[in-house]
Amino acid sequence: MVNIRAKFKRGDEVKFISHLDLMKVFERAIRRAKLPIAYSQGFNPHPGMVFGLPLSVGVTSEAEYGEFEITDDSISVNEFADRLNAQLPQGLGILSVKARRSKENIMATIAASEYSVVVGTKSECTEKNIKSSIQKYLAQNEIVVKKRTKSGMKDTNIKDMIYDLSFELQPCGTFNIIKFNMLVSAGSKANLKPDLLIASFFDYLKLDYDIDRIHRTKLFVKAQDQLLDPMDGLVL
């Protein structure tokens, strides 16, 4: 049995498919590639696949992760990647692969996510006032938003979920393009979506805005109070 962790990209071509559909795409690609995926026991067997933090519909990424359990020890991780890549549709692609030795799966260990968010606004902005506004926004005692939970909408303080927030301003006549880079809490314990943070920030500024693009650049797992690349500690 070989346990493989794979990093893959999700481009514009597939950004509007759901997480469930993404899993079906991988399952079909694995079958076409004739890779011997393991299946669970019982009346409704499921393929041995686990994916990291689900990506919201409409968001692209260069840092998605999946784990695959293969029954044939003779298949190397690189052969697995080559055969699977040959069957994946345009917009999906395996970027790197390693064998996994730890028992915890990727979904259980994700702790933070990094995003790039491109926002457009007709409001007058300068680098100085955006920087000052971010500092004041983050300095609040609480940053309370309406957040959807399993029990419905509830007030949630997201201040401790924001690890870093920076920006680049690109003036374009009467229209300003702002590229935000953010590192936020992610995973089952505390998950902050980038569009919610942007909405909260612009509500604080009392400014109108439009999100043009959200792109996930990195995912992190947590080990010994450190944020690490999910591929760290694995072997080729």
C-alpha cells in the first residue's frame, strides 16, 4: 500500500465546479489512468482519496492538496503523478508528489491559508490611507462579522483569525485596483474565507468595492506551533 500526498493547481477552466464534482473528476481520471486506488469496505465503497481545505466556487489556486491510497507498491509517486496528469482536464494539474508516512490526513492538519485577492473600487485611495486604514482595522479590540456556521448565522470575532494583511495599489484613472495579500486561519477549528475579510474591511471603511479575483497561493499545516508547508517532512 502506498499513501501519496499530491499538490495540484486549480485554474480558471475549473474554478466553477464544486468540491464534490472535483472529487468525481479525480475519481474518473484515476480510473482512466488505470491506477489501483484502494476502496473502503462496506455496502457503498469509496475510493481512498482525501482532499485538503475545500475551495470555494469561483476561486483559483496553486496550492491544493490531495491524498491517495494506492494498492500497488511497485508504482512510484512520480509514475502516479505522470499517469494521473495525462487524464486530468485542462485547469487541473499535479505539481508535486511525495509519499506520506504520518497517520493524520491532510484535511485534519490544515491550519492556515494564504490568498491573493484583487479588488476594484471607484473610491479615492492612496497607499498612505490604505496602509493607515489596515493598521486601524487590525488594531480594533474585536472584529465582529456575521459568519455562517452549522447552526446558522452568528456573530463571530475574526480578529485572531487574521495573521497578516498587506496590499499593493494600482491606480487606473478614476478606478483603483487593490491587490490584497492575506494569511488567515483555515481548517476545521477556525476558518476565515477571504471574501468575508474583504467585506469586513470595506464595511469598516464605508466604501463600495468589487472582488475581481480570489486566488489561493499557499496552504499550511501546523506542527509544534509552527506553520509548515504540507509537503515538509514527507519523502519522495
